[in-house]
Amino acid sequence: MVAMTNSAAVLADVAAYAAAVEEASLAAAAYYATGESALDDDAYDRLARGIAAYEADHPEEVLADSPTGKVAGGAAVGDVPHTVPMLSLDNVFSAEQFVTWTASLERRIGRPVTAWSVEPKLDGLAVAARYRDGRFECLITRGDGTAGEDVSHAAGAVVGLPERLAAPVTIEVRGEILMTNEQFEQGNAIRTEHGGAPFANPRNGAAGTLRAKDRAYRVETTFFAYGALPLPDSGELAGTLAELPHSEVLAYVAELGVHTAAGTDVAPLRATTVEEVQARVDGIGSLRASLPFGIDGIVIKADLAADQREAGSGTRAPRWAIAYKLPAVEKITRLLSVEWNVGRTGIIAPRAVLEPVEIDGSTVGYATLHNPADITRRDLRLGDQVMVYKAGDIIPRIEAPVVHLRTGDETPIAFPESCPQCGSDIDTSEQRWRCTRGRNCRLVASVSYAAGRDQLDIEGLGSTRVVQLVDAGLVTDFADLFTLEREQLLALDRMGETSTDNLLAAIETARTRPLSRVFCALGVRGTGRSMSRRIARYFATMDRIVAADVETLQRVDGIGKEKAAAVVAELMELAPLIDKLVAAGVSMTEPGATPPPEPGTEEAAATAGADAEAEAGGDAGAGSALPLAGMTVVVTGAMSGALEKLSRNQMNELIERAGGKSSSSVSQRTTLLVAGEKAGSKRAKAEGLGVRIAAPEEFAELVGAFLAAGEAA
């Protein structure tokens, strides 16, 4: 009997052990041959750990087919011998396990390790690219570690693997071939256009693409080098590479023109202590969700050549390197049904209902499906086993069906023929379907959204009260809230004098909210809280926003041509509502914002010059008087003191009023991290990048005048 836990499979007896070995061997063979394993990475890892635990307790029962002690991909075939075996890596899954491993390594070599290389563990296929006199010769898969498959035919579509090096050297470069997120989307689009089944995930796509021959279409992949070694006739280079630290080998490979991770947010980093290594591990882990390619861990290597030589290697893995595995963000589960939900603007959005599965520390039962065209392109069917991806706080999404697991019992997904909310016709002219009644389809949701905390913040106006107002015919849009009379409210059930007066007072306060809040309350498609603030601060008044054309709107940071056109069209549709808000005396200005000068004036020319100078890193002009001018600020952890009661949205508003730009992730562009209690991985990453860190109290003092102004408003 096999029982699965979050950490490992528990094997009850020798029969369960034998079954587990067979399952793991078949899964590994499929994974390394085509990427089409029946198990996701996490399930395989737990099975492998269970097998290893059983073998530790029963060494006399170890089977020859056991995956323990074998190079990953050992079941794969290949007939091109490797000059040096291509080994796998052993794994650790926690900081405690990593510390134990480092201690073991230092005992083995008899001294402390003073230099480490820390780099991303890319989720791809290990390959070796051979160059002779600087010219590409062949590309070989890992295979069983001693010999691999010649896949040179695919090299022309591999980004980052040049045909010719920058120097005429004879060398073997080892690395990973993977699909970036963009390549995965493009590859699936091309593949389905040609009648093929979509790839289940980027790794499956890379594996299938690498081995495919005579395709009628071309799909790109990307190569990242993680090391290099001399070939038998490399000459003086052999001795040079043998003595270089690993970090310098990577730098040399990059100089030759081969792609490495050096130009990414998770570039290899040299560390001198275990604490520095752990900080970098945390930093890479925190960036995982925002990376344009997949990683499933961090690789830590002893950097010095002498340490590597003295540590040596086992039959399966080097003893001087380890893979620090991250929690799984990808799992296989079943698609049970599809729900069709109608948003506040009438958009009809499909949502996948899944057989619950634990991913990245939380149970996932739903996933986004984007739109009907996305369902059709991915050829999703009810009952499919699907690959579900979740990273950080991102809403889980279905990458693709796992086609090779289909049984024939799967059924097509039925699309709605009329609006699921009100029964009206559906406008299917765009990829995102919409009820022809638009906002009127979801009046209660639209009004409730406008009254929400991050928009008009009308206390006492919950969805139940909104339903009352709509049912009574008192509200047909949220502008009607500002014309409500006391007698009308008193006539409603459960509306006494106190609750009526309190609600009217809250509505009166909402009348004075800044333009950014009012614009956000409109719920313009393609904008949200942050974008609404940017638009309001750029134009300063509602009439300037409404009068803006597509070209003018594109001057706002983050608005491209397509979004600008959508906003202009939406504002034309919302013109009657905006007129009602103006007539009701609702504020249509943004405090502290200066409207842009009219095009063609001397002032406009001067502003353009100042903008160009600021973009180039010069003086930002008048705006530089603001305490956060030109700064990108990230907030993390629990705030305290004067900031304790502020929501994240209010913190972002404060940052932008003080001249800064708010961001949700730490990067090299971050200027300041406001770190409260339990700041976690963002603080570690900021420390690793040398970003300035401020406590909540220090930040409150820095923006004190703007904080006081916000409280007064």
C-alpha cells in the first residue's frame, strides 16, 4: 500500500515498494524522453523520497530499476558518448537540510567553503553543445548520463546558442533548453493551428520540440548555459578551465556569446557565507512568479575548482553541488466543470472548477480560463487531466490539458448562448464576450464596486443595502446615490433615522473624494486603482480626461495604443454617467496635480525637455521637491504607528502623492523598501540588491506632510 503525504510517499511493504519503483521508472522515462509524464514534479519527488526512505530501512530489498542512485533521465536512450558524464543533482527542501549538506561537504574536504555560486535551477532539459574551433558541431541530450541523443537538427531554433563563438575555441558548453512563457504561448498557438495537441507545459513543449523532426512549422526554445568543459583536443583551454572558479567559467562562456542567466533578475551570484546563500535563495524564490521562464529551485555550487576536485562525484550526482527545491507551483488535476460569471461591466468570464489540489501551500479549486477563444485554442474538455500553475499571489491558471492522459470519456465545454446573468444576447465580436446590456446587467455589482473602500469608500453601503436601493427604483447607476433624499431612505425597511443620517453623511463625504477615486469608481475596462491614480495625476481634471484622444492618453505611464483606444471608447459610453456626477456636485479634480500644458505652447516644450532630462537621470525639475520624486517604492510586512490603519491601496496613494511610484515587487529598479513586521523574502531580496530599507516609522516621517493631508481628506 502507498500512502502519499506532503513530504513523501509512505510504502507499507515490499509490494508497495515494487509498485512505486515501477511507477517512478515509467514516469521518469516519459518525462525525460518526451516530457509527457503521468506525474507532476511534486508527485514524482514525493514518490522518489518514499522509495529512498524504504531502501534506507530495507537495503537488502533494493531493486535494480530503482531511481535512487541513477542519473535523472537514466531511462532515456542515446548513442553519442559524453566525454565526461552528465550527472544529476541531489536535492534539499529546506534551510535546515541545506545547512546539513554544507556541513557534510566541508567535512569531506576538510575545510570551510569560502565561495559559493548561487543560480536558478531552470525547468528545462539538460544538453551539451559542442563547438570545434569556435563553430557549432553538435547538440546532445543528457540521456542516461554516459551517452545522449544527437538533436543537432533543432539547434537552429534555439535562442542563445550561436552558430559561431566569439573566439575559435574547442569547448563543450552545458546548459538547459527551455521554453520561455512567451515561447510557450506562441508554440501552442502555432501547434494548434497545425492541428496538433497543445503542450501541457513549457517543459513538455521544449522536450517535444527538441526531438521533433520534419515539422511543417518552427517553434523556438531558449538555451541557458550553466557550465563548460574542454573537449579532448581543446589545447591550453583545458588547463585554464580546470582551474577557473565556476563563476568565472560562466563569465567566460558569456563572453563567447553563449546565453547565460547573467542578464536576468535571477543572475548567478557569488556568495561567501551560508547566510548570504540563503538570502539569495529567498530572493530568487520571491521573484519566481514574475520571471519570464520557469524555475523549480536554486542550484548552489562550491565555486572554487579545488573544492570541487576534492569533493568529487558519486555515480549519480556531484558532491559539491545541490539543488534547493522550491515548493511546487504546477500540479496535474481534473477539470470538473466551467462556470460563466458576469462582471460589473458585463464581461462574461469562464472559470474552471477543479478537483481540489494543493499547490504552493494552498488548496486550489478554481482557475482562470480567460475567454472562450482560450478554451478553444487549448482544446480543453470536461474531465480532462489539466496542468494547473500557481505562483505567489497569482490567480491559478490552466496551462493546457495533459492530452496523453485522455481516456475518451472527456466531453466538450458548452459555451453560453445567452447572458448567464440576465438572459440577454451576448456580443461575441471580441475575444472577451460581453452581455449586450453592458453595465446594466450587473447594476448591483457596479454600484457596490463604486462604493467600495478603495473607490468612494461609502461606509454603510453594503451589497444588501444596494439591492434595496435598486429594487426600490432609487438607483439606476452610482451617480443616483448623490441625489438620494432623507425621506426616500426612511421609507425603506430597516432604515431608521440614525442609519439614514449616517449613510447620507457618508455619501456627502464621498462627494469630495479626489478624482482618482471617482475615476476608479467608474470601473473603466483596462484600468484599476493604480492606473486610475496615474490618469488622474496626469490630467488633474475629469474634463481633460474625457477630452483626451488616443494619442494624448498614451502619454500616461503604462498606457499603450490598444489600451488607450479602449479607454477612449469606454469614456464615450460613460459620458452620461459622468455628466450626472458633475451635476450632483461630485469632485472632478485631483488635489496637488498640475494639468499638462496645451500642445504647441512654450510651456509644453519646456515640460517635454524636463521630462527627457528626468528620463536620462537628470534633475526632475519642480517635481523633485516632493520627498519621493523619482523613487520606486515597495511596501511589505505589517505597518505600524501612523501607517498602521492604511490599506495597501492607501499606502500606494500616499507614495504617489509624495511623488513616488509604487510597485509590488523588489527589483534592481527599486529605490526604497518600506519593511514592516514579517517582511519576509522581499526584505531579503532588497538586502541582497543593496536597496535602501526603511521602517514604517521612518517612512511616515519622510512623507509626514502628505500623510497628514491624506488623513485630512
